[in-house]
Amino acid sequence: MIYKKIVLALILIFLFHSCGTPYYAGVNDMGGQPATLLLTTGVELNGKVQIKSFDQYSNISYVNFAEGTSNNYHNYPLNEIDYLYFNGSKFYVKLLQGNDMWGGNALRFVKQLTPNNSDLQLYENEFLVKSTDGKVTKEMQLFVQLPQNKLEIYNAQSDKFIPKFDEKVSNYLQNCPELSSKIKSKDKDFFYAFVNQGETKRKQVWMNIVNEFNQCR
């Protein structure tokens, strides 16, 4: 009995220490990190953020935030949050689609890459990859938010865009005829094929598309 009490006490001490220890596994799994939280009411909070995720495929349901130097964390549901400002970037909660996840989608924080005033937005999602030797590395996935769709974002490699990138994307952006024409004609700066051409190529093509789209409006 005494042994069990000692073990239980050690577990509680470990858990208590872990809760107060800053850590960062990814934007959707971190604690005690300096950040700014902007609420939908317009209130801006500065302090430390804690976001817990079961794994990289699971929904985020809330954010814990402690103002200033306090360690008193308050729970904020996602519908009360506009964005999280962390490590010099804005992170928004979006519904990820076409990402080979359980059920095909999940609510996660993703980094905004494009200007706030653009109807066509790009985001990056942190994604952990485990190699055969057990080594875990962090990669970035590019996601696209199409005009008039403020919650769902689609993996740039999903069947939303490929194959037939020229036909699909030109149709989505037909309200910008000149841009749509460039995509449909497979202009090298506004097109990528089904064959994997790398994240850098995909990102540059979509950046070109966003820039041209913003000029069109």
C-alpha cells in the first residue's frame, strides 16, 4: 500500500511539473509559449498559449491562454477566437480537406501565407513524418482557401486540384478571365502537373495565382 502511494505521488508530481513546463511539438500541440490571441470581440490578449492535440489528425476544440506572466490558464472555445499570433505569423482555425486524415478532415490551426484582404488564401499546415528508422521530421503542407469559402481549405495535392489542374483551377477562378486563361493554357508560372513537382514549385505557382487574382479584382 505504501509503495502504491509513493508511485501515485511521483506520477502526480510528474504531471504537475509537465503542465507547467514550456514545450513545442507543433502549433497544434504546445504549452507555455509566448503568443497573442485575438478574440472575435476584438479583445487582444498577450501572454502564454497552450494547445493540446491527441495526434496530428485530430480536431482542436479549444485553446488555453494565460495573460501576462500569470499561470492561470483560461479556456477559449474556437468560436471565440479570431486568430493566434505566434512566432511572427498569424494562425487561423480551418477545416482541412483532402489530407488523408481520419474521416478526411480536421479543424486545425494553420499559418496564413497571404494578405488578409485576399479572397483567395494560402495556408501552411505543420505535419510530422516518421521514417522507417523511427526519426520524426516536420514538413509543411500547402492548403488553399478558394473565394467565398471562409472555413474549408484544401490540400494543394488533393483531387480538388489535380489531376487536370488547368481545367479545375481555371474553372474555380473564371471570374478573373485573364488569370483563368493563363491557368487553362498551362502557363508554367500558373500550372503544375499531377506528377509531384515538389512543395516549393506548388507554393510558387499558387503565390503567382494569388498575386494575379488580387490584381484582377
